[in-house]
Amino acid sequence: MSLIEAMAGAFVLVVAILGMASLLTQSEQLTRHAKQTRNAYSAAQERMEDLREYARLNFDRLEDNYDGVGFEVDGLTSLAGDLDGLPGLIEVVKSDPNDLDSRLLDVTVSVMFTGVSGVRTVDVQTRLAPR
């Protein structure tokens, strides 16, 4: 085996090792991205279920008690400059603000966070009515 063949073999080996290292790094980043997204959706869904249960018992107080309320989400960092420092936000508004007799409420549960892939937002929405 000549020196040139040995150098070519070493070069191929180094390129293969660097390629594998790059794949492992990307895989780790995708795994963290998926975990953060799963945490955000799970927290938003749980909060929405809590709101549905609250609305079943206290519909008339839902808008007053929950509109603009923030909440913590394990493992997620709120956006820089967020006033309450919490990544979760609940918004409750009348479906038709011009219709004073309307009893429908649009509810949005948002999770806004800074993740491995930058700023992310997850929204879960529903429309609630008294029972």
C-alpha cells in the first residue's frame, strides 16, 4: 500500500466520521424540537380541557376570570420581553362582539416559546357555549 492510498483511505474515513457526527447533531436537535412541540401541545390541550370543565360549571365567569391569564409550561422558555415571563396565554372573547345577546365565546390557548428552532407558537382553539 502506497502513501497516497493510505492518505486517500484516511480522508474517506474522516469524511465518513464527520458525516456521522453531523447526523447525530441534527438528530439531537430534531428530538429536542419534537419534545418541545409535544410539551407545548400537551400543555395547551390540558389547559383547554380545564377551561371546558370550568365553563360547564361557571360559564358566565369564564371571560372575566381567564381572559389574558398566563401559565407555565414545563421545559419551555417564554419569549424575551414577555411581561409575565410565562409561555402560555389564554384568550377568551365573545364570538360576535357586536351581538350583545350572543353567549358564544371563542377560546384560544397559546404557547409561545423560544425553542431550538427559534420562536415557536402553538395554538389550540375552540368555541364554547353555555349548557
